[in-house]
Amino acid sequence: MMIKFLKAMGFLVIAVVSAGVAFFIWQSFHAPTFIKPISLEDATASEKKRDPGTYLIYQMGRVKDYGSQEWANDDVNETTLYAWKIGESEPHVISTILSESTRGGVFASIFGEDLLVHRYSKNGAAIVSLDGVVQEIPEIWGSMRSKNGRFELAYASVYDGEASQKSGTIVLWDREQDTQQTFRVDDKKLALDAGELQPTAITNDGSVIYLTAVFSGEGSIAPRLWKLFTQNGDVVEVVSLHALEADTKTPHAYFTTLDPDRALLYVSQMALVDDPTNEMGGMSPGAPTTLYKIDLAHDSATRVFQDDSFALEPIAISPDGETFAYGIEGSAVWIMPKGHEQRANADMVSQGALLDWFESGMVIRRQDDVIYLDSGTRRVQPLGRSIGYYRDPDYQTFEYIGSITINPL
């Protein structure tokens, strides 16, 4: 697994809870830009028709036509995007996309209250609304939106002659006011000695852009996070996070979960241990695991608890921000009661791995199946599953993308 390898390298992985799933930026484009709709009124017209509620977004894929060649060169794939509103009986189809296998796989991510669909067509990507309105755009990789969709961010990195002199330009677009701000971030001035500084989240009010160091070569990156204040352009490091590594004598693996709008950061600090089963060789995260909670508004870290037996997997913050859930080897989901942070006190709620968490329930992966577990009734709603191998007649893929919440007007 790539995540396992990156953690073994000491890489800081940021999971943004507003996106529902872990979000990674691997590339950046040549110049920050926005593809604006022809009319902002037209773009928001369909949004006003959306029913309030939480929608679970996923995609399913199959081979539409295997073609005539032995290899997959002329195969045609079909990808269907779905939205299931929690509480309704059936999902609805957002869009169905046909693509040649040589174009690469179609995949989508949450983009505010819309979807950003990569490789939508031969011409590039597309922004797709919940009700299937499609706006085709050139392919973009360095862009994100706030959870409520109001703010859109574009990023581009610039190398000023030497690899050690990296900087980045961030353009922030207020889609409601149709105004833009531009910020320049200099990696060297921020004493970043490895990786590349890139945005990872933005708050719903557009006041803070969170930046993290992204792995871009061999070596390891100690956990670091910065806050860019959009009111004045100041960039301030979260010192309490960086201090966690400085306080240890040996390198560790880290998994962090960020809630930008609550200014909360949970940090799972795991020891690196020899692992003969690691397909990449070397070391993997292991026990002991220490969990920290960081108040980003005051830059203060609190040690929540330590477990000497297991490497606790990705931490999920509860919908109210008061507690958290975790997994062990992807086998079960545990919720820690507030004020009683000991593993013996944790409640196991389900087998599988936690993908998303709401007040009403959880999205959980159980091997090839993904289900929704209702918190109140404990009823299980199957969402979909991956089946078979590429040449099998019943072959299909299933990917959970994330969730979109539409608030009442």
C-alpha cells in the first residue's frame, strides 16, 4: 500500500475531514487560474434547487466494450457517478462517462458542493454538480474548494533557478463576491528543508489556508503545518506539531487528521519498527502509538493517550468535534468516549475500516464491500462493492469519493 510506504518513510499524511477522505496533492500546474462559468447566475441556479441534506458520493466502473485487441488498447470503460442522500431509499445517477482505456482512469474528488472529475473527456476535466450539470474545463491538479463551495483555491509552484529556491503562488477566489487575492509562499524563508509546501485545506469563511510539506523525493519529512491568514498574508507555523518530532530521539511515522473549520488537528505518532512483510522493505509504523490533540487557534498540543500494543490507524474526528474513532489493521472501528481515553474504554462499533463519519452514521469498508451504518438503528445500507478481475464478465469497481452536505437556504 502506498500510504503504508509513505508513513514508513516518516511522511506527514494530512486527512482533511471536510473532504471525507484523505486528500493528496501530487502535482501542480503551470499558472494559477480559474475556469469561471459563463454566468455566475447560471452556475448557482441548479444549486438553489438542491434538497438540503447529506449526500454520499461514489463511483462504479465496468468495461463497456473489451474491443478486438488482446491487450486493453481499444477497450471502452464506463464510469458512473452516484449520489445517495442519507435517508432516501435509492441513489441517483449524477453522470455516466465513457472513456478509452488508453486515456487513463476517470476519478472524482469532492469540490465544495460539486465534484471535480479528472479525465472526464479527451479535452480534460469537468466540474459536475449533484444534479448532473457539467462544465468541462482543462485538466487541473492544484485546485480545491472550501467545504461550502464559496472559496476556490488555485496553486502553482515556481522554481527560482535552483531546487532549493522553491516558491508557490496561491490565488484565492471568493466565488460569492467574485473577488481574488494572490499570495506568494517562499519555501526557503519558511525553513523548509525537504519536500514542497502546498495547500491542503481552506476554512469555510476563507480566513485561513492550511499548508503542509508534500513529499517530493527521497528522505523523510518531519510533521509540519502552516497557517496562511488571508486577511494580511502572514504565514505562521504550527509550532506545537513540529515540536512533537523534536521531542523524540528516533524518527516516527505520523498520520494527522485536520478539521479546518474547528481548528482541530489530531496527530497519531507511531514508532517505526522492522517489518519483514513490508513489500517496500525496511520499516513500518508500529506500537507504541501516541495520540495528540492540537488546538490550532492557540497552537497548543495535548496528549490524549498512548497504546503500547498496536499501531492505531487513521484517526477520524467525530461530527461534533468532541471525540474520535480509530482502527487497528483495518479490522474494526472503535470510538473513544470523551474523558475516558483508554483503549479498554473504547467501543467497537463495526468490523471494517472507517471512511466517513456523520451524526447520523458511518461509511465503512468491509473488504470489497462499502456500507452505511446508521448510528441510531444500527441498520446497514449497502452502497456497493468491487467484484472480480478485469476480464471477468461481472467485473466492476467501486470507489467511495466522499460526502457533500447541502444546508437549508
